[in-house]
Amino acid sequence: MAQKDTRQPIKFKTKKYMKPVKLKLFGINVLEFGSLPDGNPPQKQTKFLSPRYEPSNISTDADVLQITEAIRLAESGDTQELFRFYRDVLLSDDLIAGEFSTRKLAVLSQPLAILPEDKNNPDDVLLAKAMLRAKNDCENWNDGMKALMGSHAIWPVTVTERLYKPAGPSRPGEPQLNYTLRKFVPVNPQLLCFQWAYMMGGIGLGTASAIQSGNLAGPQSSSSTGNRSSHSAYTIDLEKWEPCLKLWPIDEAGRIIYDVTHACYLDPARHVVHRGHDLTEFRDNWGGPGRSLLYWWLFRQLGRSWFAKGMEHYGAPWPIGYANTTDPEAINLLQEAFKLSKSIGGLVVDENTRVELKEAMVSGMANGHETFHNICNSAISFRITGLKESKKPAGLNAGEGKFQENIREDVRVHDQMTLADTCKRQIAWPFRDLNNLKGDVKFIWGGLSDADAKTFADLLYTMRQAGYQLAEESIPTANERTGLCWERASNPPGAADMSPLKLP
């Protein structure tokens, strides 16, 4: 006889936004933030590192040992020193900062188009209009995109807070919105905590699968406070959003409290997490793309110091004295004259003693330093932009060369694709759900370069001359490639009308 199923149905929590919780740690008030107390979407900044507690600059006297130690610490979860190097290098090195800015501007200097995923779907069209309004309402949209693109060439991951504000009345042709974007607030990389994953004792059994759980012990009975997990203090749930990344707790003065047990998970209702580089298969705390730049930066710094010391020692000519080596008094007189010359700026020697000034081969030393300096610069440029210094255009007629861009074209396209995907999934979709809308959109920055756009136009023209035309299903692809909105002409010209105009 079959037994009756006595299992109770699972009850899911429907509360979407968590309330902030104030904790007390070591006698200090520690702020743990969720969303606003009334349950509304995030409208105020939470995590803030006070400038008084920002780590000091460490790039001025850096050496190989310090960089190696920072990398080893980061590999074990402590990224504080490594991220200090990243910050100081970006602020102090003109080449890295310039190449990094070029990488960003190659995308953000292009016009942004927010298009419906399917132009024949009314929900997609309506969401595209609403998202365009949210972008225009945002106080610092471009700054937010710049902050996110920090992970394209330097940082392993970038995190920003996404804040909203009441939308107010709708505009003509737009849907009624509950909330619109207010601004983006970058999260200081010093607030990122990766030590949680390295201090875990197992895998949390909350939403983890049986394979992930294995034979580990079940969750311990403990009360849940705020956004802290009900599992053991040292377990991790791999099914959670960003399970290996947390934020350090801060006190009311904006100071980090380095207690990993009170580190909080990121909130998908608030945070935007972006990884724009191609090393995403490795853990963020291993350094990302910026790790390979540090040694080249250091070698270039040391090379300048070595060159300066070499010029100090060998840049000025030095005197060579000729005296009778069998006469000790003549030798002593010449030595005393050399010592005295540093004070009086001249030599007093016997008339039978001869002195000559010899100059070192400083030109060879300068050429060697220039070669070494260029090697370091090329390695840095190649890592950031995909092009070495020798491959970049220079001069007034640089546009006539084969490489017309300051970064490689495939690098620019990759940056556009990764940034567009993050904007779609972590900005557009939460905005859509928040305002009870439907549909989907896509973000497109610019399009082809001038040379590639001309090649694409010539291809369309040639195919049209041969009797072919762009199919309806290929128009979205043309939109993405060119960054423009295309549509079928009501009366497309015939093949004969497309022939070149012949002048008499």
C-alpha cells in the first residue's frame, strides 16, 4: 500500500528588498546596509570609505619584493596592497593612464543606441523608450560607464551602486514609470572582500546542488540577521549571486572593519558587477589584467633611476692626471689637487704634471636607456590596447596608415559587447522589473570604423548591383555593425537606379 506523502510544501520568501541592520562590533557601530527601510528600491549610497582612511601611496619607493608580496597576498584573498598599486600606478603613470583612457574613449566616445531586441514586439519598443529616458535622467551615466570599464584593462572586477529616484509623470510616447535611474556610485576597490571564500569550511547547503554539497555537514542552527546567511559562518553557497565576492563592513566614520564574518554579500537589487577583460576564468583576487602591467611599470621606473644615477656619475667629464709615478710627492700633490678641485672648481698642479678631461660614452648609455624604455612602453601598450608603440599612427598624416585606430578593432568590439551585456542584464532588466514592464533591449555603442563602414557600404552596393538586397532578418545585424537604425525603404530603387552617375 502506497504511503501518504506527508511532506510540507516549500514556502518561498517574497520580500525583495532587505532592510538595513545596525550591528555592534568591538564596541563600534557597524553599518550593514540593504535597501531603504520602507522597502523601496535603493535611492541612497551605502558603502563609503572615508578619505581619512584611504590607504597611502606606495608607488614612490616600490620594488620587486613589494609587488611580489602584494600579488602573493592577493592570491590568498587579501587584495588591499595589490589594489593600492593599481590605484597609484593609474594616478602616477602617464603612459598607463593615457592608454587606459584611450581604451575607454574608443567605446564611450561613440553614440549610444538603445534598441528594442525585436522591433516588431511592442513590449521591446516600449522598454527601449523607457530605458532611453532612464539613461537621460541619470545624473552621471557616462561616469558610471567609465567606472565599469575599469575592469577592461586594469581591475579584475568593478562594482557600482545603482540608485533610483521616483519617475514622476510620464512623457509623450513613454510608459508610466514608477522609478527611473538617479546615478551610479562606484564602490571603492578597497571595500571588496575576497577572504570569505578562503576562510570557508565547506559549501552551504541552502540552494547548493547535491553535487556541490557532497558529504559536507549540514547547516548549523543559527539565527539569520540582515543579509547574513543561516549557514555556518565559514560556508559558501555557490548558487548565490557573486558567492566569492563580499564587501567589508564599515563603521559610522567610514572606516573598514576587517572582520570577515560580518562582510556582506552584494545586493543584485543595488549593485552592478562588471568584468570586461578576457581572464574571467581566473579568480578576481588573482589580479586580472593589471597584474601583468606591474612589473613592466616597475622596470621602467627603475630604468629611469638607473639612467639618472649613470648620468650623475658619468655624465660630466672627469680629469686624468699624468705624473711621475716614481715620485711619491708628485702623486700626493696630484691627489690633493683632485680633492681640492671639488671645492674651488679648478686644479692646482705642478708645471710638469699634465691633466686631461675624458668624457664617457654617455650617448651609448642614453641609447641603451631609450631602447629599454621603448621595450617597456611597447609591452604596456600591447597589453592595454592590443597594439605596440611601433604599430600606432603618429603625425598629422597618421590616418592614412593601415592602423587608423589607437586600439585594435577586435579589442574595441569586445569592449562594446561585454559592456552592452552588463548594461542589459544588470541595468535594463532590473529597471524593467522594477517598473512592471516587459520586453527586452540591446545597447550598441557606435559601430564600424570609418574605413570598415565604407567597406561595408561598398559591399551592400556591389551586392545590390548584382541583384541582391539585405534580407529583413539581417537588418538587426546591420544595426549592430553600424550603430545606426536601419529600416526597409518604402520604394527601394531598382538595380538600374543604383548604377553610378555618368557625367556628359
